[in-house]
Amino acid sequence: MNLYIPTAFTPNGDGKNDVFRIPAGSSIDLKLFSIFDRWGNRVFHTTTVEEGWNGSYKGRPMNSGVFIWMIKAVIRNEEVLLKGTGSLIH
């Protein structure tokens, strides 16, 4: 099962790579997409595959750093739990 998730994003408002998300056109039945900071605090979550994280938490921009993501989904009739990291770069 291959699902490409970006390894970094730059939410600087230039219209390029401003949101960390599951790439458009990914054929999955998303159950949960969550992002956590290095202390384990959930800073973003959604059940909508088109929605992504803009690098903020409670309306305030997060500092640059590495964040952990987790995806629970059904892909090709198989329930999967995927985990990885992504970097927020200012």
C-alpha cells in the first residue's frame, strides 16, 4: 500500500505548499488524519480527505519543527494505520 505524504511544507502565504495534507486525488476512505507536536499534543485533526493543516494551532502559527502525523483509513478495502513525520518550515 503506497500513499505519498509530503515530508515538509511552508505555510508562508506564497500559494505554494502552504498546507500539509493528503495529496488531492488520493483514493482513500479517510477515518482520521491527525497531527501532533513533539510533546504529543494534537494540533490538527480531520475526517475530510480534502482538508489539510495550515501550520497553526488555536489560531496562532506554530514554530518551525517536526510534527508527527497519523492516518486511519480504508485503502483498497484494507483498514490501515499510517504514521510519519512532516516538517513545518518558515
